[in-house]
Amino acid sequence: MRKLHVLIALCMISVAALPQKYMTKNGFIGFYSHTPVEDIKADNNQVAGIIDVATNEFVFQVLMKSFHFDKSLMEEHFNENYVESEKFPKASFKGTITEPAGTDLKKEGSYEVTVTGEMTMHGVTKALSAKGTIVVLADAIKASSKFVISPEDYDISIPGVVREKIAKEVEVTVDMSYSAIEK
């Protein structure tokens, strides 16, 4: 009987030792705009994020000036004229896994999920829901998603002169690799 109590205590200690939060400082967010006139692509590998497996909540934040384009003039226009990086230096998302309900990120496996939350960009906060995949490994969590946003929804004005070069809807790709936060 004493051995059973010791075994139960060891199991409880090992469960309590499991990390509850995972973090990254070098996640990826990219966006792509396609029009018949021009394709525009930008990547950012300096995305910070935290995921809490106890609550299925997560947040990430990105510096707007960390987006890099193939053409330096596009990068300059993006920062100065569109997202106004000096005035609005960051974009963020805070959300929760809403489907399937009860997703257990403490168990290894691959999960198709829907995340619901709020994205803030250019000083505007909007509700956002997106489908994605979360892969739980022994020592890491990987999350990915693709969704579409409209710059106009975030009060990002596109001048008429270049309106035909920038899509009304932009595809956003998110790829995050989280490591356990040591207690």
C-alpha cells in the first residue's frame, strides 16, 4: 500500500512539473497581396508570443518595422505611408482556442483548431477568428494558421495611385514555435 502512495505522489509531482506556458521570440508572420498588376510579399521573423496550455489562451506581438520586403521602397512606403510604424509600432493578437472545445494542449498530438480573439493593428482592434493547426511535442508547441484581413478594416488607407497594386484582402501566414518557459 505504501508503494502505491509513493507512486501516486510521484505521478502528481511529474504532472505539476509540466510546463504551463510556452514562449517564442522568433515566430514568423508574413503577408501576401496579389493583384494582376503586382504581387507584394513581406516576412517578419521577430514575433514574440506566449501560449498558456492551462487556459488555451495565447498572445503574440509583432513590431511593424520588422517586416521585410523584396523591394526597399515597398518597405519604406509600408512603414511611412500605410501602417505608420512610428505612430503605431506594434500589432498584436490575443485569443483562445474555441474549437474543438476542451482541446488539451498538455497531450502530445496534432490538433485542428479554431482560434477566436482580437487583433490590434494601426490603432484599431477587431474581432478575428481563424482556423489553424497546433502540434504539441514533448518539449515544444508549433502553431500555424492562414487567414485573410482587409487593410481598410484597420483604417489603413491605400492611395488611389497605388490602389490597383495592393489587394483589398491580404493573406496572412503565422508560424510559431514555442518552447517551454522554465519555472
